[in-house]
Amino acid sequence: MPLTITADTKFITDYLDQVGKRIDDPAPLLDQIGMLMETRISNRFETMTDPGGKKWTKWAESTKAAYPDDGHGRLLDRYGDMLRSLTHTADARSAKIGFGSATAAYHEFGTKRMPRRGLLFDDPESADLADGDRQAILDLVSDYLQT
């Protein structure tokens, strides 16, 4: 069951509109944006921080007690299934980045019994990307257009 979340990316489309005439086929650029975001999201598993840089909340004692002996022993990485499900696709109109694992939504938004450990958005309710992700995308687009 794939997870699909739509983000407000007007800042990207506005920028691309300004230089749209210089790009015949935006698919390679959008693929690079997808790869960039996939890398940035993957790195969050290592740093254990959300997109805004806030450290993920540590496990509850009940989670520690129930954790399997053969697990990886890291937050959001019991067996690596969620991280392995991270992927992107791109075409001439969009880049889509997300997880094939439905459990990613629980971590992105949090639940009544589990704190949020963000992966994709600075604020999942508004679907806002973090400033660092925005800037990384704009830098990539700028570099792409200069080559």
C-alpha cells in the first residue's frame, strides 16, 4: 500500500517558470531533484533528525522492551524495510519522492501514542519542505541551469 503525500512546491514551479524557455526537457532536472531528496531523506536515518534538524524522540521503554533481538537497533530501522522502500520517480512534469511502506505515514505525522519522527516535511500538515531542502533544490536547479 503506497503512501502518497502532495507538497506545496510553488516555490519550485515559480522558479522554473522564469527559466522554462531555457529547458526543452525538464525530466532530467526533475530526476536529479528526486535523487537529491531521496539522498537527503535517507541521511535522516543516519542523523536521526527531522527535516528541520530536530532530533527524533528516543524510543519509549515499552518499545525497547519489545524490540526484536535480530533488529538493527536504530530508530525507524528495525529491519531496514522502510528505508529500502524509499524511492523516487520523475517525468517531464513532476518528481515524486516517497515510501512504499505505509508505516512511513505514522512516523511522518506521529500518532496518539507515538511522537512524530519526520522524514519528508518540516510540517506535514501544511506539506512544507524544510528550508534546507528548499535551498538544496534551488541550488541544484541553479547549477543545472548554468551548465
